[in-house]
Amino acid sequence: MKPETHAWQALHLHAAAQLRPGFAARAVSAARTVAPTFASQCLVSVATAAVCLGAIFFVHTHRTATETAQNLAGWEAIALEAQKVGDFR
């Protein structure tokens, strides 16, 4: 057995231990209460997907902006250092 397989099994067991018995049945029952028809279930699914995609877009945009700012700061430092070296010649 690969070490990765053992690690995934350990994570799966740990996650399963965090849930109370009957969690899946209660979740499905609650979902059917909120969205009793197929059309409403589809609507809830689309809304959930939209929220998830919005969160992904926000996090990606924030991380990209942060990384770009760090990269620009690094290149500015390199440019200043190159300019100082050029001034000494």
C-alpha cells in the first residue's frame, strides 16, 4: 500500500469521526425541505455553484493582486540595485 493511500485513509477516518451518526440523512432531509421539487433543487444547486465560483474568483483576484505587488516590489529593488551599480562605473 502506498503511503499516500494510508494518509488519505487516515484523513477519511478522521473526517468521518467528526460527523455525528445520521448526518447524511439529516442533510438530505433538510435539503428536501428547502427545495422540495426537482426544479427548486436545481435552482439551489445553481445558486450554491454561483456562490462557490464567486468566492473562488474573489480569493484568486486577491492572491493575484498580492503576488503582483510583491513581484513589482522585488523588481523595483533589483532595478534600484542595478542603477546603483551603473552609477559606480
